[in-house]
Amino acid sequence: MGNREDLLAGARRCLEEKGYLRTTVRDIATASQVSMAAIGYHFGSREALLNLALFAAMDEWAATASARLAGEGDTTEARYADMWDRKIRDFGETRWLWTASVEAFVHAQSSPALLATLAENQRQARRMVAAQLRGVPEDAVPEEDVRSLGSVHIALLSGVMVQTLTDPEQAPTGRELAQGLRAMAELLER
């Protein structure tokens, strides 16, 4: 690997061990065994390097998450509950990734470039999730589904992730989420 790849690998290790906000230039240089000056040369800044490492990790997760979107069970509700149970387990197994993403969101409130990138990623995620839930290609998803189904699922994903990170023992199960959505739908029918 060259210095650029070593820096990306080192930044990822730092994200896993220290998180987004506590990782310093020195930490990355030490983890990658590359000089601190190389960060500026290859990436321009610590933030740019950490962003690339974080987004690469999120892309890896998303590539495997689409396989987890289809759950197992005899009914749509059972498959949906199973999918959520797997996502909730995943939040615990990749805690560092979710903590780093929350830290990046907090940092983005004072970083317009990062905020714009996160917003674009969120728009893409809405479409991807709506397509996966509907079982259609992304280009076949109506904008209404992107804005409604995709947005609701992303909101659930974010909320369940935060609940799982905060209090894993009391985080909802997939069955509870499915029941809650059914109860919400019934309330909306009134």
C-alpha cells in the first residue's frame, strides 16, 4: 500500500478505537506509520481524511445491509421484524461505526461541506431503502415512496440506532417495532 492507502487504513483504525471527534492528526499518523504532513498532502485536512474513511466504512456496511433487508419468516410482518432484529444486533457489533457517524453529524453542524455530503447520502439512502422495501429497482421508485416510505424507514433506523447505542437492554425488538408500526397505522386510520 502507498501512503494514501495507509492513511485511510489508519484513519479507519482511529475511528474504530477513538471515534470521529477524538481522533487527532497525530493519532492517524501513528496508526498509519506515515508522517502528519502526508495527511495534508494527500487529503488536505484531518476532517477530509476522516470523512473518506467513515464514508468508506458506511459504504461497506450498506453493501452488506441490503442483503439483511430481506428477513426470514412466513409473513411480511415476520420478515420485517427479523430484518430489524438483525439490524439491532448489527448496531451492537459495529458500535464504533454508529458512534462515529453520530459524532460526524454533530461536527457537520459547523462544517457546511460535511453537512452537504451527509444530506446527499441521506437522500440516496431514502431511495435505496424504498426500492429495497418495495422490491423494485431504485429508478422505478416513485418520488412519493422516496419521501414517505424511505424517510420513515431512515427515521426508524436513526432512532433505533440511538436507542440501541444508549440503552441496548431496553432497545426495541423487531417484533415490537412491527407491532408499533401496526398500532401507528391503526391510529392514522381513525
